[in-house]
Amino acid sequence: MSDINPAIDGSSKKLLFVTGTRADFGKMCPLALAARDAGHQVTFFVTGMHMLRRYGLTKVEVARVEGIERAEFVNQQEGDSQDRILASTISGFSAYIAEERPDLVVIHGDRVEALATALVCAINYVRCVHVEGGEVSGTIDEIYRHCNTKLCTAHLVSSDDARRRVVRLGESPESVFVMGSPELDAHMRPSGVTLEQVLERYEIPWSDYGIAVFHPVTSESDSMAEQARALFSSLEQSGRNFVVIAPNNDPGSAAIFDVLDGLPSERFRIIPSMRFSYFSELLRNAGAMVGNSSAGVREAPFLGLPSLDIGTRQTNRSAAASITSAAATDESTIKRFLKDTWGHRFQADTAFGAGNAAQRFLDILAQDALWNLPKQKQFFDGEEQLHPFPQLAS
């Protein structure tokens, strides 16, 4: 742990975290809180699904974080295409950073808002770090993720494998730091709430339940209705109870919502969004997780929870023993998983980190390695001489 206090030695930085969804906020929040407590000036740029009532108006969750500033920007109306959202976000974020000029922008992953903000930073020579680049998955998300890698100044990846992929994309090894997945920090410690409080708050009538999250796959939007019908039909036939978290707003979500609207309420509790601590407690106590959310291949294996990964959205992302893969129409595999694996617990999988990402983040901020990186990037075309972790000054 670094003993540098930036508030004392004058190295305090203006850090801007971009969040467009409940998912990336859960990953960004541990980093932002650690930076706040270390004396940095922290702001969230809040946009995307956070600003839409259908998806839980989750901007209120950001507003609950004490000791940070926030800027809110409505970048879309429900049903807007991805390219229109991209253009709107570029315009709004460009105006914002021209006024605020942060020292460092932190983006996450593979959403269109991250792509827009990374592009604005690159054009304006604003330092930008990318969290959880270098990973593989299905759909257009992978394209966005690798584009963000090429646009950003530095990379805070979750694993050694991800670091190798980023370097193969032509990024200098000196710019790639293995940090781990930050949301695991929150799952590593007690949630701060009890299961009883979660069940009461979200009106969940059962203590034996699974969690289902099924997002649209943009490259398969024409078949999302069929996939959703097949999956939730299998879940209904299983006789199990499910808490269903609503899908994100990618193309194809309307078809999934149509299926969710027809599910029997005595067996399915549909929730637009949940507070992160409440979701964490719900996840820890679930019988299983089903769907195509990244939580099924990251958080669930970390907690030892069995998960059924449906379809192509998370293809090749994890090889954890607790994960079973199936197509949405593979009724026999889904049935067998829900009958035989429900309620089992596996050894914790730490392929995406051990729950210390926030401390790694502070160590990186406190060293010169990040701040000395040139804003004008060059393609790295040398031999890969990679160590498990970049060397930080002691």
C-alpha cells in the first residue's frame, strides 16, 4: 500500500469516472471511493441507462455516494439507435471536459458511452484509462472494448491473459496494469445488509430462489424474442423461483421485456435494478444464476455460485468450473442444471482478481508510471517481455 497522501503532498488529481449503467457503476464505485479517501477530487459523469426511468432511474444510486461531485447528461431517449447515442454522448461529453479539463478520465468496458468518451479524450489529449480491456466475449461489445483499448492512454486489466491481449493490440506493456475486477472488492467484504432486508425491500416472497439476467445480443436482435421465450419457458417448467433483473437497453430489449411481462408473478419477481450491496447479498444466497450477464462469469464464480451461461454474449470469457454453458433453446441442459447443480457451492474462482483492485488502483495513481506515459501514443511493435504485474516503485 502506498503511504503517499496526495492531499498533503500536492499531487491530488481531478479524476472523472464515466458511468452509463448500473453494472459499470458497481465496478467504478470501489475505485472512486478509494480515490476519494486518498484525497483526490472525484466526479462521476452520469449518463446512459442511469437517466432512464424504465431501467430504474439509477442516477439516484450515484447521488447517494458521499464526498463526490457528479454531472448528469441525458444522452438518449428510449429506443434510440446505438449510433445516435454515440453521437449525442460525444457532443455532451466534449462540452463537459472542455469546461472541466480533468487530469484523468476513467472508463469501463464495452458500452457505447465508454467508446464515445474515450474518443473525445483521445482527440483532446486528455489522459484516459480503460478498466477491464483485453477480454473476449460475443456480440458488438467486443468491438467496442478493443476500440476503447486503442483510444485510451493506459489500461487497468483484470488478468494476465487480458494484459497479453492488450499488448497484442499494439499497446506498450508499460501502459498495461493488472488490477483485477473492481466489483470483486465489494463482494469480498460483507454487504452491510441482511438477506431478510433484501427480500423485504424488493418484495421477494421466497428464500429459495435463483437470479436470472438475460440481456439482448445486438448481432442476434432478430432472434431475441425466440431465445427469451425458450429460456424463460424452461425456467418456468423447472418449478424454481427466480428474481429477474431487467435487461439493458441494447437493441432487442423490447422483445425480452415482452416475454418478461407475461411471466407468472407467483414464480418470477421482475426488478428494474437493485442497489449494489443488496444485489451482492442476493447473489451470495441464491441457488444459482442464469442468463448472459457478466455477473454470471465473474461475480458468481468468485462467490462459488453455480451459473448457467446462456448463448453467445459471454463466449470464451471464463473457464470457471462453476459455469455451465447452453443455448437458450437447449432445454435438456437447462433442466439438468436446475435440477442437479442448484444450491451447490464451488471453490472461489480468482481468475479475475482477488478483491484488492481498489488498492492496486491507488498504488498505480501514486506512482509516476501512469503520469509519465506520453499522450501521443505509438504502436508497440516490439518483443513481448511481459511480467505478471508491472513493476511499481516501492
